Amino acid sequence: MRHDLKKTLVTAGAFFIFFWFGFLDNLKGPTIPFILKDLGIGYSLMGNVLGLQYGGFFLATLAAGVLIFRFGLKKVFLGLSMLLLAGIGCAAAAPGYAPLVLGFFLTGLGLGAVEVAGNSTIVLLHPERKGKLLNLLGFFHGVGSMIVPIYAGALLSAHYSWRFTFALSLAPLTLFLIYLLAVKFPEYRREAAENIFALLKSAFTAEMIWHYLAICFYVAAEIGLAAWIIEYNYKIKGQPLFYSSLSLTLYFGLITGGRLLGSFVVDRLGHLRVLLAAALGAVVCLTLGLYGPAAVAFFLPATGFCFSIIFPTLTTSFSNICQAGIEKYLGFLFTFAGIGGMIGPWLIGLCGGWLQLGTSMSLLILYALIMLGSIAVLLGKAGNDLRVSRRSGA
């Protein structure tokens, strides 16, 4: 099998599993009320289930990069496929609380590994087009996220059980596992292994830390807005519930569409310049949407368009500074992203309990400003390095 064909087939597989990443990660939302009723558990116990799922996700993001480095992409893809099959199957068949916890934890492990393996596939196999293809990867995740409420809503409204809704996803996951077994993965350059202390030291250079900070606060803002936009528009802005819910759909739609459009421009315009413009646009949209008059309320969900290219393009920029053994370091980047995803919405809710949601939503602007500042530092450093290089060449 030719090398180019191998790369194409593996990349197609990465796009496919990223669609299911978005799908499975958001399948729990529509099914939670039915799970609670069926198993007779309360919100606190369900909260523990979701917390353990995210715990599994974090463990996988930390480990997957090193596992890819040591064992290769194919073995990690096979492993995450089996984790997802076991997790979804266990959850769908769970007769009680403990198997449900196990199922969600295994699913979290699988999804965390998908995050790292999918991005590593693009960075390792397509270094010359990684900006475009990472944005396309995010696009497929967004499509899966948008489709799942329609899918789950249709089945649950037709009186199919939540178990059946979960179990149907086992079919495409099984097909993906068979596909992986049939496809030959191309060879790519792998560096010599280093011990854990050397790895930790090399993973925290100044440039890498600014990338960690930027992606952490980006995800804090993205997930924070997604978690609270409906409640904010409904309770604080006084919008009808239908239009408040529509704002979330518009938000995710603009993120998805923006990534598709961004895939055609980010490599041409320069990664850090595009990131700075997107971050600045996000600050403006958040400020107008939160504190502007009712006539400009649409700027709040429109923030999704500015957010759209930031995650994949930050990943691209990060891979530019640590090309050797990049698969080892992506796990660190995505772990900081996960920290932002946990802290961002939690802190808004916590401050909303002390003060008011209308006040605590201003944290979104703070998150975006920290992200903007981090990107500005990276752009400034890149400019300084270029000037030094030119003087040296002269």
C-alpha cells in the first residue's frame, strides 16, 4: 500500500472517530433525565458519574501522548476503540449504579485518548498542512456535537429507552475497530525515549507555558459560555426559553462553521496573527453581548465564530515549537485544556451563587483577556526571534 494512500486512510479514520468523539461526549446530556429515572439515582450521584468520566478523560490525555510515542498510533487507536466499546456497552447494559460509573469512566478514558490520538495523527502525518486539517478535525467534532441532540431527541420522543440510544453507537464503533485492523499505518519519525524528569523539564519551556495558559483560558471561556448562555439569556436578559436555547444551537453552529472556513485560511495568514485577531474578536463579542443593549445581544452566541479556530490553531502553533516527539507533549497541552473546561463553568456558577449570574458572567471576558494576552506574548516573541534571525543572517 502506497505511503500517501496509507496517510489518507488513517486521516479519514481520525475524522470519523472525531465525529463520534463529539457525538458520544454530548450523548449524556439528553439522556440524563431518563438515566436518573430508570436507575433511581439523584443529581449528586449522577454528578459523581460525570466527574469520574472527566477524571478518565484527564488520565487518558496525560498518558496517551507517551503511549503513542512508545507504541505507535495504531495500537493506541485500537486501545481507545476497545475502551469506547466497553464503556458504552457497560453503561447501556448497567443494571445499577456501579456498572454505570464503570461504563462512564471507561468512556472518558477512550474519549481522552481520541483527543490526543486524533490531533497527533494530523501533526505527525501532515506537518505541512496541519493548520487546515486540525481545523477540519474540529469541524467533524462539531458536526457530531450538533447531531446528537436531534438523534437522541428523536429516539427518546419515540419512546425508545436511553439504553437503546446508547447501544446503537456500538455499531459504528465496531466498524471503526474492524477498519483499524485492516488499515496499515504509515511510518513516521520517532525520537529516542527520555526519562520522566527530562520529559517534564522539556515540556515546560516559556513558549509552551504561554500555549498552556492560552488554551486553558480559551477552553474555560468556550465551555463556560456554553454551560451558562441559556440560563443567562433566560433569567438575566429575560428572553423566552426557546430563544435562549436557540442561542446555544447558534453558538455551536458558528463554532462548527467557523472551523470549516478557518481550515482554508489559517495556514495562509499565519497562525499567531489569526489567533490574535480571533481572540480580540472574542473579547469584543463577549463585552457587547453581555453589557450592550438588547439590539446587540446576538454578539454573545456570535462569539462562537471567533472561538472556532482558536483550539485547533493553538494546537498547530504548539506543534510548531516542539516538532520532535510532538506526540509526547500534546497530552500536556490537552490536560491544561481540560483544566480550563472544569474550572471555567464551575467558577462562574460559584461566583453566581455569591453575587449574581449577570455579574459572574464577566469572568468570561477575563478568561478571554488572559487568552488574548498569552497569544500577544507569543506573537511578540515570534517577532523578536524573526528580527534576531534576520540580523544574524545579515
